Amino acid sequence: MLTLASILATTALLSLTMLLMLGFLLRTGIAGIREWFVSNICLVFALPLFILRGAIPDLLSIVVANTLLVMSCSGYYAGCARFLGRPAHWRRLVAAIAILTTAIAIWTYGDENFRMRVLAISAFNAIMFASTAVLLLRHRPLNRHPHPYWFAATVAMLFALCQVLRGFYFSSAASQDNLMSSGTIWNVTLLSMGAVALPIMTMAAIMMVHDAMLASVEDAANHDHMTGALSRKWLETIARDQIMRAQRTGKPLSLLIIDLDHFKHINDTHGHAVGDEVLREFARITLISLRDGDALGRLGGEEFGVLLPNTNTELAIKIANRLRDQSQQHSISGSFGVCNYSISIGVASARSNENFDLLSARADRALYLAKNNGRNRVEAEQNGAGE
């Protein structure tokens, strides 16, 4: 039967491996990794102290070891909180750890009470694991794959339950010596579950970090790095899905193609840095004014596309004119002075059995009509009417 020392030694090696993996991830700068890293450092130092119980003073093997253990659980919770953009509540955690450490010392040296010590430590760890599970479920990013977060939350709740069972089971032992010598299934199982809790939770954390890194790469690939608008490829992908949905449901869909008027003149007059700022500002105010479900993409240069689901031609023209008025009134100032700009917009609404390329071509023809008719105006390809 496995002994407590062999269980803890194996866990120490696993924790060291997790520590090295987190060390490689520190340079990513992702929030929470530093706290998880420190959490595993605490565990790596705590486990040898537990193994050496009886060979070293109780101050190290009981008080310091258990303090490092609860610090490890607290650090893991704080890492999850920071990773999810939530407050870690450090003051409360530090205060709770200080109180628990004092109680452990009293129940070790003052009024020796093995049962109370085990119950207090198990209760604290159970609360930390349960709080971590609740945190992960309540604040999971909705735009991410749910599996890593559900896995981490499920494992955390499982370990919280194990801590509760551990507290009741081990507090009923006659003495702490029974923990070292008993080879019952319950004893080995609960010791094993308690020992591997943090390493397994760290694996779950690494899964969440991997998901966040993939999401960051996908986001960078799907957005124009300068303006924050969707990339042309991603806008076209969304548009094709929306067109298929519109044809299936019979709901209208419209497309705006927007061109910033005389943009070359802006670059020649104020410089390309100012031209880039105009593009960024146009994208910013447009994104703010669009509705939920609308999509803005940069098609190239100074040309943008706006996809408007559930929008017929009449409403699309109204939206386009609002964007045109908004841009005309928008002044960009700096050391270069003041730069004003205007936009021309072509509008087209999807027809039955029409793909995105045909829809885009019709909106593009409407745009050229707006530019040929004097710019700073809206034209709809459907009827050639301008406003």
C-alpha cells in the first residue's frame, strides 16, 4: 500500500513540473499566471516539509507547511480571479491566512488539538476550492470555448468535497500518527486526492491559458490591427453566414460600402500619420453608433463595409445617412491642426439566391454612383436614388 511519504513525493514532482510549465508562460503577460506560479512555489516548498514530519521541528512540518498549503490554495483562487478580470480580495485572503496560521500554532503548541487543526485547514481549503468553482462558472468569458472552464470548475468542486470528507474523516483519528501508518482505502484515497488537488487544478489553469492564447491569435487574425474593425476575410465569412440565414428566414439584409472622400489629399496635406488617425477615429465612432449584430470591416485602404442584418433598403439608407452626418461633423485635431473629412456610401440589399460577391458588387456600384455625383452622399443601387 502506498505510504503518505510516497504520495507526497510524487505530488512534489508533479507540482515542480507544473511550476516549470507556468514559468515558460510568465512571459506572455497573461493576468493570473504569476499568482498560479507563486501558488505552485508554495506547494513545492510545503510538500517536503510534510514528508519530513517527525524528523524536523513541528514548527516547520506542521505550522509552516500548512501555512504554505493554504497560501497555495489562496494563490490559485487569486490567479483565477485576475485571469477573469475580477478582484482577488488580497486583504481578506491575507487576513484569513493570518488567523488560520495563528490557530494552527495554538492547536500545535498551546492547546494541542489535532482534530480542530485538521477541521480548520480542511474547511479553509474547501472554501477556496468552492469559491474558485463559483468564480469560474459566474465569470467565464462568453466568447470562449466553455470546456476548459467547466472542467476547472468541476474539478474544483470535486476537490472541495474531498476536503470536507477529509476534515471529517481525519478529525476522527485518534492521533496524527494514525495518518502516517493507516493503509485503509479511505485514508489513501483522501490523502491522494488532497495531495494532487493543486497540480491538477494547475493543469486546468494551463488549459484556460491555452484557450485565451488561441482566442487572442484568432482575434488578431479576424481584426484589422490599426482600426479594430473586422478584417476583410472575416467580414466576408460573417456576411456569407448572414446571407444564408436571411434566405432561410426571409428576413432582409443590407450592405454598406463606405469610402473616405479625398483620402489621398488628407495624406498629402497632413501626412500619413494623420491619415491613419482619421481611419482609426472613423472606425471608432462608427463602431460605437452601430447596433448589436451589425458588423464593421475594413475592406482595404480607406474603404470599409458595414453589414446590417434584419435591415431593408429604407432603413439601411437612414443608417448610412446617420453615419455620413456623423463623419461630416467629426473633427480630428492635433499638433497638425484640424482635419475634417466626409464619406460616400453605397447601399445594397440582398436579393433571393444572391451570394455575397453579387451583393458586394451592387453596393460597390452604388458607391461609385455616390462618388460620381459629388461625394459626401448616400446612394442605393436598388433604385439609384441618392440622399
